[in-house]
Amino acid sequence: MDKKEKAIIELEKYYFKVKIEPRIAAPDMADMIGVLIGLKPAMMGDFVEKEYEKLKISDFDRLLRNLGLKAVYFRHSFNYGDEMVSYEYFCISKKRRLAKRTKKAFEKLWSLLDENGETSYRKKWMKITKKIGKLLGYPKTAVLDFVRDTDVENEERRARMERNRYYAHSAEHEEEEFKAYDLVLNKAISLYAPKTAEVLTKNPKKRWLD
């Protein structure tokens, strides 16, 4: 095991220790691998209050720095009915400016949404969503299909969501998107992050390497 592989394992062990649920930790860790291999310009994750209390930012930053990654942290609150819920977010990239840009993009997106997650500013929402899709490295065809597709109850769309992960794949380019993004990421996860691979492959309905 070389130095890079050891550094990834250390980060993975720490992240799974901090997160309450492995099923929540695994997708975040997958995103970090995506940034590390250059598939994703940036990623975003979050900590709930109990997780944030366990987190030592200095340790997390050190583990990220060992892999050439940088993080920015910020808090955001959402109004769910009569309750205000806060999360501690982080954005990671190889370049701090991209991490900051991702943070600002999500804050802009959230400012357009009401408490039900809906928006009256459709054009602005589409513009910022496309920007976020690019920052997160998702295939352009999938991002464009996502911002245009308002029929979330469509059975074919739901079937695609059921067999895929990470983002909403388009009907026309599903296979190309899988090969360009999902397959590349899944191979890297299988190679570098065994705990993440173990968790993500537990669901036999989700595609992995085929």
C-alpha cells in the first residue's frame, strides 16, 4: 500500500467514525474520491449537530491536506414549518477558490427556495443549478435533463433513479453518463476505499461496475 492509499484509508476511517450512519458517510466519501481523482471539481457534504460535536476540524483538514484537498466550512439554517434546523456544511476541492465558489452557489440556490423546496424563480434556479452541476462534475446531459424535467413522478425516470446513484441520469444518455461518471468513480472507490465500496454495493438494485 503506497502513501496515497494509506492517506485515503485514514480519511475514510475518520469520516465513518464521525458520521452517525454509514449509509450517509459512504456517498460523501465517494464524492471525496471523485474530487481526488479529478472527476469532480468540487463536492459538498454536511454534519448534523451530533456529528459536528465529534468532529475535530484540525484533524479533518490534516487528513484532507495529506491528499492535496482543501475545505471551506459554513452553517446554513432551514425553516421546516415552525422549526429552524441548522447544518454544518463543507465544500472540498483541490483548489480553495472552487470550494468557495461551490459554497456560494449552494447558498444562492437555497435563497431561491421556499420551505417546501420549491421556487418562484424558475430561470434563476435553472441557471444556478446548471452551475452547481458543473462544479460537482455531473455529466452535462444529465444536468440539462434535470433542470428541464418537471415530471418527477414519471415511471421511467423513477426506474432510472432506482438503478443508478449519485445524480439523476437522463433518458437519452443514461449509458454514456454511467460510463463517463459512475463507472469511473466506482472503479476508483473499489480500488481505494473498501468501507465505502462495502456500503454502496449492499444494494443489489444499484449499478456498480456493469
